[in-house]
Amino acid sequence: MIRIIKIGDLIYENIEPFVIDENGNKIWNIPEDENELRSCVIDTLNWLTDRYFYGEAEKRGGYKNMGEIVHDAGEEDPDAQFLLKLYDAIWEKEEELENQIDSMSLEELLNLNIEAWVKPLYDQIVAELENTADSTTDNTTDNTSEG
């Protein structure tokens, strides 16, 4: 179930968005405490990281869980091996981002569009890993064509 919270003009996913009052009206549950807001932003970051990684896993072999990826990587499936590298790199980046969130002011947190901030960083990791894989493949191809 996707949960959304709206803070200012921004919408955050995977956070309990509202409470229902006695008249059945939705009342937005916006964190007023800076630490609560920080925790909500980190929870959203964690959810976006999972969603991003498993989106890539779906594109690269239809993987639904890490067990399948680890198994196929052991069988030397290149997509699964790529995904293991991506997994490590993305969660390393997530940890860096959590540290940045921990040091943000309340104003910065309120103005943060987390998905717009995170997606290009994760896309860059994918591109770098793909370039590394391509250059390895290209070198192998060049060496075999010379012989």
C-alpha cells in the first residue's frame, strides 16, 4: 500500500498521510516536530531506494526478490551480477543521503523534493555501473578480435 503525506506543496510517499476525524473527514497528519519530520523523510528515502532497486531488478530479468538475484548471480547471470553491484552501491549512497538529511535544517526538510533529489543520483550509479560493464565487455571483445 502506498502512503502519501503532503508537506507544503510537496508530496511524500510511504508515510501515514492522514487521520479520520469523528465526522469522517481526512485530516492531514503533517509532522510538526523537526525530528519526526526528519524520520518521515528518511523513511521515504528508504522506501524510494527499495522501489528504485526492485524496479531495476524487474527490468533486468524480472527479479522479485534478492534470493532469486543471489541464486542467478551464483550461476554467473550477468544481469544478476550487475544487480548485486547495484544493490551495494545504492545502499551505500542511501546511507550518505541519510547523513545529509540528518544535517538538514527544518526549512531544508520542508523544501526537499526527495524523489527529484534521489532519482538522478541513483540513475547516475546505474549509468556508471553500466559503463564499467561495457568497458569490461569492450576490452574483452577487443582482445579476442586481435587474436
